[in-house]
Amino acid sequence: TTQGVLNAVSLRFAPTHDVPVQGYLKVVAPDGFSVAEACAEASILLEASCDLPFPLCSGNSDGSGLEPGDLRCEHDGGSEARLHLLTKRLSNASTYVLRLPVRNPASATPAAGTWFVASFRKLPWIVTSDTFEALDSMEIDGFRVNAEASVFSLNGYPAFNGRAAVDWEFTAVFQEALYASDIITFQAPEGYTLQEGETGTACNGHQTITEGLLASASACPESPCYFVPECTGKTMRWQLQLCPSYQAPLGTATGLCLVPATEIRFALSSTNPELTPAWNRFVLSHSSIDGFVLSSRTLAGYRIYPLLKNFSAELNLTNAHGARFEAQGSESAVRLNFAAAATVGSYYIAIQGRVGKQSFRLNGAIAYDDYQGKVLTARVKLADYLVLEREMTVPNENISITLKPLQNPSLHGISTWTVTTYKTWNQIQGVRTVVNQIIDAPGFRVLGYVAVQGVGSLTTLTDLSSPCLVGPCAAYFGRRSSLTLTFQSSVATPAGDEVLVVAPPNYA
């Protein structure tokens, strides 16, 4: 509702008569609105199949609506548009949502205007000229256009991957003064939750850094106003309250909390949804206690990288006896399993693995595609970073890649893996345009290392059978012998732990 911004207006209507192909809808916006800028992007959506409830509906996943390619938009350069139906009719048995991009008036309006919508059909029996007959019409109450807040920005860059915990810090500046009883409302995009826990209205990770405005009544002697932040779902609400014990300087307006152009900074925490929201904008508004919006501003949200699904990392069999080389520093083989998300269209995979801050050495590894049965081409092979060429264009495709040989880190602990799929790659810029990603996904445990001393004074083999005429008798086939092993472990071995010794094949 901010002055001067490009805005997608949603109008809900149900035709009394069918509107056939070659008919059109006429839309007249209130004075000051302009439909000319993005009229070609208009769409008419079937409400029953909308991705989000009205008025946030932005698409029909089943293709039942009329997208821009199904319409031809004509406009008068001002507030009137005609949307001609090219491929589909509108049924009198359905309710529709008309999405029309408009430019809001350049200045705030004192009251809401009225929108006019009418439908027409083409008369097929008149062939000398295009002649239309009016079918239905309606008037829809609109919205008041308010002033724009001077500043509304997100400071820094949070994590972009799906389901990641994020910490936000915003800066806001309003052109007008803020008074006691005024309300500040912040809304996150769809899919976010701002409240702390499932019950109550406490805000997750909330902090406010603003001189003269405190989020606690206990500091009232130092500030003219305070507020208690309340969060429900994706919405945070502040209602400013006057500190009764504060002594305002002489000449200060009664109830004044903040003078115009005061910078307000606040922080919140949340968790990214799995996918980029269909309605992906932050909204901030300042209103009076009676709901009159004094100013507002929106801010585009960031794109979320969908998670790779069903991810697992496991040590692969590494020798003929089925032994897995699990110790720190050992040469090993790793199998990575995952599924491409519904958002596909990537052609490269970047892989990183580590324990703590130490990486697996990947530059000697060959990558085998276990499903396609072939070796994958490596575009980049660094000690801690591998980029493979692998097309992923099928939604939910299962992928299994075995890397061998590689060297385990010299630390013991749980391994973590970051796998990112990209759309493009070149030698100068590397991989670009993230499609799917999973960051620091837990894998298998890298164990400590047991070092066994060589045969000699510390590790001995003693013959237990006699007689023996020619030594070394203890090494002869079929003879009983005693083996003394001396070893060191890279991790502590407390009392009560078990040490398992497995003999080679054919020993009894």
C-alpha cells in the first residue's frame, strides 16, 4: 500500500455469465494508479487451486488459471486495462483471482478508492468489426495508499539454504514522529515463524537498539516510551507505551516517543522454510491505534536454496575382507547418497567434507556414479574441494556417488558434508547459480588411530610347540604360538573399554 511502488493487486470475483474465449475483462483502477508498466504480466487464477489463500494467491500449480500467455493486455496508458481471453474461458461456476501489477499513486491518498471490473463477450455473428456485449460488472472497495518509510533494510546476509537457522538485523527509518499508542508491525514472508516456542507471544531472538525506545518498562526513567514485542506466526507487533515516570524536556509534544527520521534497529531469529516462499517480501508499517497506516515499506526477501533430500554419507567397503578404514589419517572410500529436490536443472556438483576444521583430502579421489555406472568428470580437484559434472534434471532423482581413494582427516569425530548443485561452471568464474544445497550434514564417525609397533623387542611371536629343529619355529604353518602386541592409541582408552583384535583369515 506504499506510495509510488509497483504493486500486485488481487481482485476476487465470480462471474454470473461464462466469459468465452475472445471475450475480455475491463478493469478500471482508482485515480492515480497506473496499469501501463507491467500489464502484460497480469494473470487470472482459479481460487480453488491457488498456491496461497487470497489475497496472496500467485499461481495455479495444476495449470487451471490463465497465465500471461493466455491473455493479451491492452491499456490506455493510465488506470484502465482490458484483458482479452486468448485460450481459456471463465466459468460462471468458479471464483477467480485477478492479479494485476499496478504502480501505486505517487502520493498518499486520504481514503480508499473503488475498483471497477466488467466482463464482455464478442458477438460472433457480426463479422464487419469486433463488437462486444457487456455481461457482468462489479465495484470493489480498494485500499488507501500511505506514505513510504524512508529506510527499511536487512543488514548482512543470513544463511540461504532451506531449514537453516537465521539471525536477522533490520534498520528502519520513518519520516514521521512516533507517539505513545502507535503500532509498529513487521511481517516476514510466508513460511517463517517469529514466535519463541509453540505457545505464547515471546519473539525469538528479539533485540532492539534504538536510543529513546526500550523493550522494557523497567528502564522507563531513562526513556520516554517503551514497548513489549509480541510475535504470532510470521508477524511481530509493537505498541508504544508512555513511561509515566519519564520527565520530558519543556516544549516536548505530549506523548512523543521518537522524533521524525530516528533510526530504529532490531534483531530477530527464525528458520528458513524449505523452499523460497511464493510471497517473498518483508513488510514494515507504522499505524495509529485506530488502524490508520501512516507509512509502510516492503523489502524483497532472499532466495532460498532447496535442501538435497535423504542425504547420507557412509564409509564404503575398502578391501577384499570387507574392512572399512575408519581411522583418522587412513586412506578410505566414501559413498554419498542424496536425492535432487523438486527444483532441478543443475549440471554440476560441488563436494566438501571435514571433521572439525580439517578436511578430507579429495584431490586424489575418483568419483563413481553408482546408479549410472560410470566415472564422473571432475572439473575442479583440490585437497578440500571437488566439482563434478553430473546432470540432474529429473525431480526427486536418487543419486549415489562413491569417492575413492581419499584420505581421512587427522582428527577423530563426526564428519560433516556440504554438497551443492549448480547450474553452470566455467574455468574463470567456477560454479555459479546454486540450485540445491545441504550444509554441514552429519555423516559417519572418523575413529582414532591405533599404531602397532613392528615385530622386535616390543611386539614378539613366541613358539608354544616343541620340538623345533630349525627356527623361527613360531612362524611355521600349524604350530601353536603366542603373539604379544604393543600398540598406542591416538584417543584415550579409559578403564572398562574393550580392545578388539581380529586375526587375519585362517587363524584359529
